[in-house]
Amino acid sequence: MDFAKMREEAIRRLMAAGVIKSGAVAKAMLKVPREEFIPPEYRSHAYVDTPIPIGHGQTTSALHMTAWLIEAARLKLGDKVLEVGGGCGYMAAVYAEVVAPEGFEVRGHVYTVEIVRELARMAEENLKRLGYADRVTVIHGDGSLGYEPAKPYDAIIVTAASPDIPDPLVEQLKPGGRLVIPVGSPGFYQDLVLVEKDFDGKVTFRSLGGCVFVPLRGRYGFPERVWRRDW
Ligand code: SAH
């Protein structure tokens, strides 16, 4: 299978449809081999624009969702990014290609927190094998609490549906920072909410539209009886 060609065609289609608007996002998505992050049985579907199962009942988001999150969070060269929900590591690699592409002196960094130990290990292995170890740090833990040691962040992207906006995430944003988070019921549509902290520390909230994500767990997520249910 010619994955490079499939990748190029998929990204070109998303650009033509106006889904990918930014050149930096297109360039980043053209670089990252999604087929290398997902389980072998789904590899032939790597460039279908749909969520793909990654094991443990979780999925990596569709290509258009990855692009949308990055554009909504306005990631740019040099940003320090926190991802809540590392999954297989694919999306973190795409963020890294935006904030810390090779050949630039300014280097951002991505911290990605994953609550399922086996997935955190898989993300770490994938990212290391594909040359992202210096730009992406994987943490096994509860990302609904954010990640204190590396705060504050230019951008925080949550890739699981949250019942509300966790206070620690807002607190860990830099002035001028952006938080993008799906808020709403699990197993149904959620609102993708953009939270912005301005330079005076004032926080504003704006809904960007509907989306569907797996439920957030942990301290600020849904209780176990909710996320264990087979949605
Ligand atoms: N960005 C991922 C998509 C992962 S799907 C990728 O590129 O593959 C959402 C992930 O969030 C799942 O792997 C799930 O285990 C994880 N998750 C759910 N609650 C979490 C929490 N409180 N902290 C960290 N990760 C969490």
C-alpha cells in the first residue's frame, strides 16, 4: 500500500473541502504517518477520515477533527501544548509538527497525558520510534488535573468528552492561552468549547459546534459507572 500517496490525497481532499484551512496544519498532517500509530488490522483504513479504534475501548479522532482542534486552539511555532488524552500518540505528533517542526530554531513542546497505562506506553513507543521523543513527552496519569510540572501552557487540547470545564486546566493556561475541550454528555454530541484567557487574566468561553468524543475519566471526568458503559 502506498501510504504516502493515500496521505497526500486525504489531506488534499480536506483542504479542497475547506476543512483544513492552515498551511501549517496541512504540512504537519502530510508529515505524520497515521498508519504507524494504529493497530495493524486498521492500517489499510489509516487515511479514511473517521475515528479509528486503538484498543481499550478508545479511538483516535478522525483526520478532520485533528485539524479542527489544532486550528481552534491556534497552535503556532514555539507553543507549549498540553494534550489530555494521549491515546496512540498520533495527534500529539501532529501538534509537534506545528509547534516544533524540524529546521527551526524556535522549538515548542507537547506534553500528552494518558490515563490508560497500556495506551501511554504505546504512545510513547510510537512517538520514540518515529522520531518525536525530543518534542513530545508522554505522561501516564489523570490529565483532567492538567500537568502541573510543565505549566503554564499556550494551548491545552482535551480529546475526551468532559462533563464541565476542569478548573485546573483553566488555571494552567498562560495569559493569551487557549483551551479547546468537548463538553457535554457521553455517548451523545458534545459542544466543542474554546476557552481563552486574555492578558489581564479574564476568561471567556465560546462554543464552536458539535463533536463526538469518548468520555473523560479521572477527577474532573465522568464516574466509572458512566465511562464503563458501552456507549
Ligand atoms: N489524542 C488521541 C485520542 C485519544 S481518545 C490520539 O491521538 O490517539 C481519548 C483518550 O483519552 C483515550 O485514550 C482515553 O484513555 C484518554 N483519557 C480519558 N480520560 C483521561 C484522563 N482523565 N486523563 C488522561 N487521559 C484520559
